[in-house]
Amino acid sequence: MAENGGGPRTRGYHMGEVDTVISVEEVTKQVEAMRSEIALETLDALAGHEPYLEIDNLHAGYGKMEILHGLNLKVGRGQSLCMIGPNGAGKSTVLHAIFGFNNVFSGAIRISDGPDKQDITRLSPENKLKTAGVAYILQDKSVFPGMTVEENLWMGGYLMDSPAEAKAAAEQVFERYPRLAERRKHQAKVLSGGERRLLEISRALVMNPDILLVDEPSIGLEPRFIDMVFQILDDLQHRDGKTILMVEQNAKKGLEFADIGYVLVSGELAIVGQGSDLLEDPEVGRLFLGG
């Protein structure tokens, strides 16, 4: 164990220089010790008192195994929310539950537009995309490597009424991202890591969703591409008004980006706050930011 400044330093397990690495089990234990009851009013205030996407007392998991235990979540239209936490905390399970990739045992997932609320809990993933405007951007390696960039974008419009409609939507994406347009006839497998991530995001945009579920946008990317991806997401939020719900293993980058930060542990909320406030929280920094 290295000594520094008179004593050993203990750092989180995600980022930064590490003198003593904390195990996932120890991080989980310490976060659980920090957990306190979080009032719904607190979540409502973070969402600007006008939640657009709302999760109410959600119990969900895989098969018969429950991973999320009464989870609540609120994010406003045009806001971004980043979930961090130790491995196995249930972060990706939240995204899976919203999009319909796992089992919801009880609770509700709603989209609100003014006084009207739409319960989307039991909708299929196809209907969540087509009728509710919810798109899921999977983790790395979700492109079709043997297809061209153009064909990958066409696949993003597979729920549209006609191939012509999908192709027209793809052209709008090409107009927005000339980098992809220059490679439209290239097979996806020859793209750089950053270009593949751009293609994955762009494919989700073909259906013009209002809500983007983004799973680990920085995973597998070189640092120079990570900044590019977060700039794209920032543009989608602030220029186009997309609502973004993200899971990000690079906790510092995710909290710098997001309006709202949630720390999950063992399928429950442990800490919530503005992203900037969690960045300044010494305990969050120690456990997740390498500070």
C-alpha cells in the first residue's frame, strides 16, 4: 500500500490515480451506509416540478429475480439525468425497465405532457419507440458491421410506414452529421470507435424520439472520442430539447454533463442532487470520482 503525504489514500474504483483500490463490495457497503430516505418532493424539485418522465415505486428485474426495489425517478422535459453507482446497483436495469427489456413486477413508468399522463409501463419496446418517443441507445458494438453506414441508418427507421420514409429521415441525419455522410457507403466495421458511437446515436435519431436512454456512452472509447460523444449529447439536449437519461461508468464525465445525478446502490436510490452538487460532494468524490 503506497504512502503519500503521511498516510495511505483510499480512492474510488472508477477514475483517478489509485493508491488503495476499494472493491465493489466495499463501495456498495459504504454507499449503503450513506443512504437515507429521499422524499418524492426532492425528486420533484430537481425535475423543475414538472416531471416529463416519471418512475413510481418500480419493482423490476430479470426472470423472477428482483433488482429494483421500489425505485422512484423524475426528470423534466429537456433535462438530463445521469445514474452512477457500483457495479450491480441496477443502473442499466432502470433503462431496461423503461424500454421493456425486462420484467416489471409492480410500479409504473409514465410520460407526462402537461396535465396528461401516459402510462407506458406495459408497452412493447416497439410501441415505446414508435408511439411514446422513447429510444434506447445500446452500449458499444450495436451496429451491424457488415452493413454500410447508410443501411445502418435505414434500420433505425424500421418501424416507419415505408422504406422511403426511413431513407428520408436518414438523409436528415446525414445533413446534420457530415462525418457520417462522408462514410455513407463504408461498411460500419471499418469505422473508428468514435464514428461507430456516432452511428449508434444517429440511428436512434431516425425515429425522432423525445427521450433518449443512453447506456454507457463512453464505454470502449479513447478519451478524444469521449468528448465528441458528450458534445453530441449536449447538442441534442440543449438545441433539440431531448430528454436524456444516462448510465455512465465515467462518473465524473456523466455528472459534469447531467442536470441531475442519482447514485444507486442495491436497486435503490442512495443519493440524489444536481449533477454539479454531486461533483462537489466529498463522499461521492472519494468513492466514484477518484478524489
